[in-house]
Amino acid sequence: MCNDLLSIAREMRVHIVEMLAAAGSGHPGGSLSATDIIADLYFQHMRLDPENPAWEDRDRFVLAKGHAAPALYAALALRGYFPVEDLQGLRKIGSHLQGHPCMSSTPGVDMSTGSLGQGLSVANGMALAGRIDGRSYYVYCLMGDGELQEGQVWEAAMSAAHYGLDHVIAFVDHNGLQIDGHNDEVMTVTPIDEKFRAFGWDVVCIDGHDFKQIDDAIAHAKATKGKPTLVVCETVKGKGVSFMENQVDWHGVAPTPEQATAAVAEIRGL
Amino acid sequence: MNSATREAYGAALRDLGRVNPNIVALDADLAGSTKSAMFGKEHPDRFFDMGISEADMIGTAAGLATCGKIPFASSFSVFVTGRAFEQIRNSVCNANVNVKVVGSHAGPSCGEDGSSHQAVEDIAIMRALPHMTVVVPADDVEAYAATVALADHTGPAYLRVARLASPTIHEEEGYKFVLGKGEVLREGTDITVVACGMMVPRALHAAELLADEGISAEVINMATVKPIDADLLVECAKKTGKIITIEEGSMVGGLGTAVAEVLSERCPVPVRRIGLPDVFGISGPGDQLLDYYRLNAGHIIEVAHELLA
């Protein structure tokens, strides 16, 4: 499966670059850093039915860092929720693909996000609903590292531990960069692992571009009972496109058509 | 009878929980005050105290709603609508999920706790949100019925309830609350008084006193502030041609503003608003504060005289 995941993630990255170039705006850096995590979730772990996006027993995914919407859209399209051609409509009037995820317009989006800090609370609510109803689904939540500066994240971290939400599996896409610069320059977020442990979470630290490590972390999280699990993923912002990698300027700027062509060639290894 | 609207809210929530397993409740460490504890006591598996974290409470409620639950998230009005405003905006209204936000201790009738605890802006800011329904019940009978109606209504809603006990004006027997419809409580031909919440009994009292002077005042209970019953307002404006609004909150953006928005476009007639004149409250007994701010029959009568002069 890892080989398949590699090619799926490669295809997702191509779509991310191409849809952003077509849109002329958006967030490549954080989409590319999150790609492997989202690929692994949607093509390996999540219990889904693209024919029935509202299936009550499905696993849920909350993209708390909603600006990585292109990565989610690429996964949903490749998973069959809507035609791949739709990706070209990103951020355009009349398209179902909004700049940030919108559950009422895009099939397969479990929660509307975009305002940082709110996703983990929502994931907790989904997990509480599953508990009330005796359902076994898992709720995956992907946060940014800069997002951890939002106070609500820590309120939600307290709640998930207080209610023992072991069906919440959260990820931090720790690429180290945010709009104004490096996390450490803007507002220090580390040590992420120690902070969440102190809040009562089980914490695993992995390479967020290594599918084996992502798989192992999810298996570990599912085996952990009585507390939520956080997977801190060390990632590279702009991963896969050398001129974007670790460049803060690629947080929220779309590639030109020429840059997109070069990026796609590099991703495809041409 | 004659109890606070928050008491009726708690009772309705508890009773809803008996018949609808999808009803869930959340509070932010004020369950005893908002009366959501009445639900929590009877349905502990569906009640979540989130601690003093309104933002997280609203987000959690949104997540519950995406899975088919009908969450009622309560706290003091000022905290649940103010502290968690952006969560209500994005995770509830923009996501368009079925969360009921309940704010108690609204307005100066909240009393001694003072300005930090008396929401004056909640109606305005909740009304400004697309997809949001805003309900301010006048008494315990209406608060109970409105809570039931909001559980039946799919979509975001804000229910404003009061700390202070107030007189019951509705007959419990046969009462039916209709979301989005204003209620003609008293017929009149000279002037129309549009009120919501605890101001409704005061408007009725003013109408009685005006009748003694030979002035026929119509009284409208506009419990659903949004979507407002525009057709009824136009009908009133055409009939009496003079409108007074009264609300227990800021005049900026509240019921009076909503009435003026409708009438200025569809039937321009003089509209005089009574409410807090762009100020925060002060400490004091709640009932005395209502008179201190002239949220009373005397003020309505005074304005009626000015309009009829």
C-alpha cells in the first residue's frame, strides 16, 4: 500500500499545484506539508463511502487548518466524491470548491473550517455524538502548528482529555512556519508534545511524510483507551516542490503557470 | 406561573430530553443559573459541562450537530454571544449547523453583577449573522413553547432568557407559539407598541393606562426578532401610523432597529425606539434598574403623547 500511497500523494500534489495556479490564489505551502497525512487518512485508514457522504457510521475528518483545503479537495476528488475536473474551479464563482472547506457545498467535507482554532472542539463534539449513539467511528482532526496559538485549541485539549475521547485522533502539521515567519519568531508553540501530555493526551511524534510512521501512529492511537491521541508530525512546508520547501513566502501565494509547470515536472520526477 | 424565562427554558429542555433522544445540552459552568442543569440532572449522559470555555462549548456543540444531535448551549448571554461570537459566526452560522445558543441573564434585569454581566448588544450581534434565528420570549409560557419550537426548527438559533421572574401574560391552556410570527396581544387604532421579552408586560400596562386617557394602543409581542414579522409590522403601520418599540437592551441594532429597517422601506411612518441609549449597565436590583433606565410604562406613555401631539 505504501507504494500506492506514494503515487496517490504525488497525484494529490500535482492537483494541488495545478488547482492553485488555476485559482490564482490560495495556500500551497501548508497544503503540500499536509498532503501525506491526508493521503494516508483518506486512502488507508478512514472508513468511508463516497457514494454516501452522509453515512452515519463513517469516520470523520476535520481540517482545522482549513487553508490546506486544496489537499483535502484533491483527496476527495481522487477518492471519488466529485470529478477531478472540478478542482479547476477552486475559488471561482459558481464552483463548489470554496477557498476554505464548506460542508454545505462540497460532498465529503465533514465540517466547514477556515477560522483557525475551532476544529478540535468540533472533532470533540463529533466524538461525543458517536459515544452517545454507540457508534465506533473515529474522528481525525488536522491542525496547523501556528494554529496552536489559538486559545480555543487548549480549551478543546482540556475537554477531550476530560471526557476521555479516545476516538479523537488529532494531528499537528508541524512545518514550523506561519504567515509572519517561523513559529519561534512569531509565537513559540513548542514543546507541543509536552504541552499536550500535560493536558492529559497520549502523544506520538513522527515524520509526517513517512507513511509507515503515520500508520503506526494511528494504530497506536486506536489501541490507546481512555484518552485522546495527538500525532505531532514533523513536516516540510511546500514538500515536494524544491523552490517552495521551507519558504514562508509560499504560505499564501499561488504559483504562476510557469512555476506550476516546473513544480509538476518535479513532483512527477520528470 | 410568573417565573423567570430561564426557569421555563430549563423545564422545556428537560421535558424535550424525555421525548427526543437527540436533544443534548452543554453549559459553561453556569448550569445552575441558566437552568440547563434541569436537563443535566435527568439526562446526565447527554449533558456536557464544558467548564468556563464558551468558545470550546460552541465548537463542541457544532460537532454534535453535524452528527444529528440538537445541542442547546447555554451560558450568560454576554459570554455565550460575546466571548464565542466568532465560533457562533463560523462554526455554527457559516457552517449552518443546528445549534441553539441560549443566553440567560440578558439585559440590565441581570442586576447586581453589573455591566460586565449584563448583555446589551446580544440581540444586535446575533441578528447580524446570516442563517440565525433570534427569539426573545415575553414570559415563562412563551419561553417554554419557544424552546420546544426551536428544537423543531432546523438551523442556528439564539434564545434570550432573563434572570428575573416576570408576570405571565399568556394562558398556558391552548397557547401556541409560532416561530417568525408577531403576536397581537391587544388591539388598538391610535398607536402601536412593539415589544419583546420582559418589556411586553410593561407595554401591556402602558396600553391599559393609555386606554384610561382614551388612547387606543395596539400591543405587539415580537418574540421572534429575526426573521421579523414584516407583514404584521406593515399592517400595524398602515393602521395606526405611529410605532413605539421597547426592548431591554441597546437601541443600537436591536428590536427597534429591526422594526425601523422594515418600515423605512415598506411603510415609512414615525418610529420611536425605547431601549438603552448606547450605554453599558450598572449594578443594582434588576427590577429597579429597568425603571432607572426608564424601560417602563411611564416612558412608553410619554413617547405616545409626543407622537400623538
